[in-house]
Amino acid sequence: MPSRPSTAAALLRVALAALGLCAAGAFAQGLVPADIPLALPDAQKIEFQGKRAGLETRRAQLGTAVSQHNARCRGLPEDSPLLAECRTAQLELNASVAGYRAALDDYNRELAQAAQTAQTRHAARAAQPFDLQGHRGARGLAPENTLPAFAAALSLGVTTLELDTGVTRDGVVVVYHDRRLNPDTTRGIDGGWLEGQGPPLRLLDYAELSQFDVGRLRQGSAYAAAQPAQQPVDGTRIPKLAEVFALARKARNEQVRFNIETKLSPEAPDESPPPVEFARAVVAEIRKAGVASRATVQSFDWRTLAVVQAEAPEIATVYLTGQKFDNAPAKIKQAGGRIWSPNFLGLDLETLKQAHTLGLQVVVWTVNEPAQIAAMLDLGVDGIISDRPDLVRAEMAKRGMPLPQPTPVLP
């Protein structure tokens, strides 16, 4: 009658059998790191790819170690001198497997959290209507920053009226692109074009400013060459910001937004009010009109944006940048911004993804040609500022995108 094996030997054989099953089953199937979702931002994909590769290497090494251990230790007689050595090796393998399992659990948990965050951000962007902004109203079709241009944009149907502001000597917030009167867009009381740059807006009372005619472009100027489809409207005056708000009410458009730029520069401090004074004047007009929830204040001069964020947090801010601006998304996020508006020529897919990963919306300026419009939509921007909102609408319609409701109105 064969002798009964010792308890230690029996336990070892049971453990080795289980470990052999682990090698054949769990390491081959059950302990595989989860796949990386395509929706993750590129930077996170690279991070998780590195972690996954490390886990796969550990899994392969453990599988080999288990197989080798089984081949050496399985079926040992109870009096084998290898029994104690195999028992120690088994304990070490068990600890290694437990460590791998813990690392795998951490990886899968972090990956699931990252995927959920990416899905939430994607859903939020999908729920946010595409922001079609009429640049300076619709300056490709009517004189820029005038009531005819804003009426044209409202009649076409835009999400947002984009516009520029200055402040007169008597404190009126007006809609005009330049800090000084522009001789290519502005004629004097006598109907003649200004000879060279005019005075800063802040040195004129509104009564004086309202006498200038901004209803057509100077023939032969670069301005005119850039806007061949613009139709003149002689006799058009520089409007107050309040008049733009009133025009939207006249159109019975309670959805349209207003993206209001503060035109100032630290390099020309005498041509505009100081940042705090300027920002407060614009905020006061927005609040007076009751459109804070539909207004944003944008600027290349971020000093005014800091004032708005501190004193009027209910009004969103937009950080404008030129074609070259290093690390813009990170700097804007650090400044407390939520919307970035870059020159479209300086935006690429990698930078756009960086901005979206930081939770920033990206609205590019100024995109006018059909091919450029299509390229920006393909890239995945959140909005487009265009002189030709009609062309943006046409491309959006081709893609089956929801379109802003037209609200026809006369200036």
C-alpha cells in the first residue's frame, strides 16, 4: 500500500495545479489590460499606451515564470529535495501575481475614469450649438460694425453678433473697430474721406462722432479689395452698443449672442480708456440691456478680461490671440478663461485637442473662404467668426448641421 503523502507536499501539489491553470487561463485571457478608447486625447493615449505596454510585458514574464515553475515542480515526490525550494518559489510567484493584479486594477480604473471624462466632454461639446459668428455684423456684405451689417447677420441667421467697441469722451460705448477713426472706412461731415488717421474716439463726444459717415469703403483701399461683395449704405453712422442690443430686440431675437471686443492696447494707452474703466463701461451696458447670459467680452488685451472675471463673473470672457502664441491653451486656462479665439491660420489639430482637454471652447477668426470654412469644420472647432456668415451657413447646411434661426429685420 503506498504511503500517504505529507500534508505540505499535498498542499503544494494543489497550489501548483491551481497555478498551472492560472498560466493557461488567467494570464492568457482574464488578466489582459483593457483597450484604450479612441476618444481619449492624444496625450492621454500616449500615457496609457506606455502603461499598457508595461503591463503586457509583466504579464508575459509572469506567464513564462509560471510555466517554468510548473514544469520544474509539478509531480515532485514527497521526499524530493526540491520541495522546499518550490514552495518558496510558489510564494514568490503568488506575490508577483498579486502585484500584477493590483497594477492592472489601477490601470483599468484610471482608464475608465479618463474615458468617462472624455465622453462627458464630448457630450457637452455636442450639446453646445455650433457658434456661427457674424464678424463685425456681416462685413463681407454690409459696412462693418454698423446697424445695416448687424441687420444683415440677424436676417441671415447667426448664433452671435461679433463686434468691436470704444468709449467716447462723454462715456458712451460705441461700436467701431479702431481706436482712432480709420480713413479707409470713415468720411467727414462734408462727405470727403479723412486725410490720414483721425482722432481717437475717446477724444470725441458722441455728438461729434455721430456726424461721421461709415457707410462705404474707400475705393482702391486694401479694405475695399478684401470685401468685394460689401454693399455700401451711404449715410450710415457709428452706432452705440445699446443700439445693437435694441436691434436684436426689434428683430424679436432673444437667442442671439453678443461677442463684444474691447479695443485697447498697452502700447497706445492714450487712445483708449484704462482697462478697468473700459471694462466697467461695457459691463454696465450689458447689464442695462439684460443680456449678461448672452454676452461675452473678448480682447487681445487680457487686462480687461481680468476685470470682467473679477467684477462680472456672470459674463463669459474670450481670449483672443494672433497667429503665433506659444502655449495659448495652458495660459488661458491659468488666467481663468473658458473660451479661446485664435487666428485660424495658427491652429492645428494637436493644439485644438489640448484646448479641449483643458475644457476650453475654441472659436476661430476670421474664416471667409469656403475651403477654409470646410477645413475648420473638419478640424472640429466649436465656432467660426466670419465676414461671410452666409458661406458658413451654406457649408453647415451641406453637413446637416443645425442652423441658427433667421430673424429678418431692417436697421
